[in-house]
Amino acid sequence: MRTDLDHLPPTKQRELERVLQILFEEFGDAHSEAKGRRRLGRIVKIILYGSHARGGWVDEPHTAKGYVSDFDLLIIVNQKELTERDTYWAAAEQRLNAEYAVRAALRTPVNFIVHSLQQVNQGLAHGRFFFMDIALDGIALYEADDRELASPKPKTPADTLAMAKEYFEEWMPSSVEFLDNYRFNLEKGRHNNAAFQLHQATERLYHCVLLVCTFYSPLCRARHNGDYAEPWTMPHIHGKARIAAGFGATRSA
């Protein structure tokens, strides 16, 4: 995996140094009273992925669009329990948000997700597009040792199509059912109930698309030969590249 940041301006490189400092400080504080085997918990890797790793990030805070690409980070820990957001990472998230939005010490917003090494390697072994993208394009900002991630094992077109069909058949019917309930309640003038049903339909359709095209979704129920995804681990999907890649894989089948 790459480790160089030569393609980034010096200001962004310094920002990333500050981000890593905050992550380690806040994780250290949250982990300071750990007992038993939890005391052996540690950060194994921190990987930059997305537009700042690939190139092509957007930095236009003063334009009409006013958009600034996030630093997207995957934090890999050696124990699954250390992925618990409220216990170990909430303070880091709050501090990073304050550094960006309040103190303006960071000019780039930060989005990070946390997985255990086992979860990441399972994702690679089962051909999850999200983890394969990171293994291909990611840049290691920190590594506790020289261990490489598992080798990605892309699925065959037939396997990809079979899994996509399984997810589609699980999620699409419930999406349609909630949409039907929305229309029924709307006709009856039950607007609060209609809004709830539409929200549920939209959420299920959203996860259906993600699962069919990327095999990765935040819902705990979304599972296929791997660990459940936690609700807060959903990565930002910048543009349509990752979804388009999923469509390409299923289309080739």
C-alpha cells in the first residue's frame, strides 16, 4: 500500500498530521481505563481513501457551490470492541468537528470510519467493493507494523450477480410494501403516517441500491458471509463511481 503524500499540497499534509494527532490523543484518553484484554487494544492502521488519496478532490469553499471534499479515513483496530463509536470515538469526532467548524484550525472536514482488522480482511476476502477500492487506492498514514491487508479476492461475475439478486430480493419487496402504505395513507389524509411510510420506503430503497451495487450498507441486518456493519460506519460515497462500478460488475454477469 502506498505511503506517500507528495500529490497533496503541504497545507493538506500538515492538516493530516494534525488529524492523526487528535485521533491518537482522543483514542488514548478513551482507552486509558481499559481492563483485561482490552488493554492490548490499539490502532493498527489509518488509511486515507477517497478523492484525497486518488486525486481530484474539490476545495471550493468561497464559490457559489461552496464544497470542500472531506478527508476520508479508515481506522483499523485490532479488536472489534474498539469500533464502538460512543465509547472510543465520539470525543475524537466532536473535537475534529470543532477544529473545522468552530476554531477553523482545519480547513478540510474529516470523515472517519472504524473497523477491526478482521472485518477489513473479511471484506477483502469476500470481494466487497468498498474495501477493495481502499486496498487499491488507499494511502497508509500510519501502520503499527508491516503486516499487509489480505489480498483482495474479486468475485466472479456469476457470484456477483447471485449476491446482488439475493440482496435485491430481500430489500426491494419491503421497499415496495412501504411505498404502497405511503400512497394508501396519503389518499386517506393521514399525512404523518404517510410521511413515516415514505421515509421507511426511501431508506430501504437506499440500502437496496447500496447492497446490490457495493455489498456494503450501514444497516445491521445487512449481512452476507461477514460481520454485521454498524450503523455509523457508512462511508461517504463521493459521486457515482463506486455505484457505477457495482453496476458494471453485475452487468458483466
